[in-house]
Amino acid sequence: MIIPQTEDEELKRNEEFLATMELFDDAEAAIANSGFSTVEFKLEHVFTKGLYSRKIFMPSGSLLTSKIHMTEHQFLILQGAVTVWDEKNGTRLLFAPHSGVTHPGTRRLLYVHDDCIWITFHPTDKFTPEEVESDIIWSRVNPLLNKELKNENA
């Protein structure tokens, strides 16, 4: 049985990390108030023994912030082009096909240039997306939106 990595409580108390999350909160609030239309992103969930994959389709022109990832995991971009900003890597223009690794504490700001399909892979012994998310995503409230970030997009 594969046990998922757990949230890093130390990271959640790190002042520099929390300051970065506040910048993302500002960006997310600006997006919400910018007139960009709200889009429900199509998700597909696949479970196999010990592994969960999550596929998201993001249409061209989308501007979004990701969830706050608390585990290390692999991702693939199968289709499209997307500009991605995160604290560790700065701004990058990524084209499919692309593979990468997400590190604990990662939160991204994304602009989708061409329709994009992004897949993440997570070792787990859980059987529902909600159970997996409780292990891999930091659920926190964006005080500028007064809503839980856990239920958001990528």
C-alpha cells in the first residue's frame, strides 16, 4: 500500500511562504474582479491501485491560480501552451508535450495561450478525489474572496 505524503505544517507557518500566498490571493482577487468570465474547468479523475491521476482541460484565454500543492508529484502537459509563474521557477512559457515535478508549497499563476490539457499524478491509497485532495492540497480561505481555495481549479 502506498501512503500519500502529508501536508507540511512547518511550511504553513513560514512567513516568507505565507507572504507569497498573500500575493497569490491578491492576484486571484484581481482576476475575480477583472471581468474575465468564470469558467468551470473540465476534470477527469482516474484511480488505479496506488495511484490517482487528475486531468484538467483549460480553454485558451483562461487566467487562473492553481491550488496550493503540499506534496511532490509529477505532471504532464499533453496539449497546448501556457505561461506559468511560480515562486521557484519564475515565469515560463510551456508547450506540450512537457513533463515536470511539482514541489510542496507550489501555487501557480497561469495564462492559457492555447487549449491546454494538464495531468497530475499522486500516489495514494484513497478512492475519491475529495479524500486525495484532503491529503495533497492545502485548504485555506482567500480573505479577499472569502472562499475556500480547496474547491478551486488546477
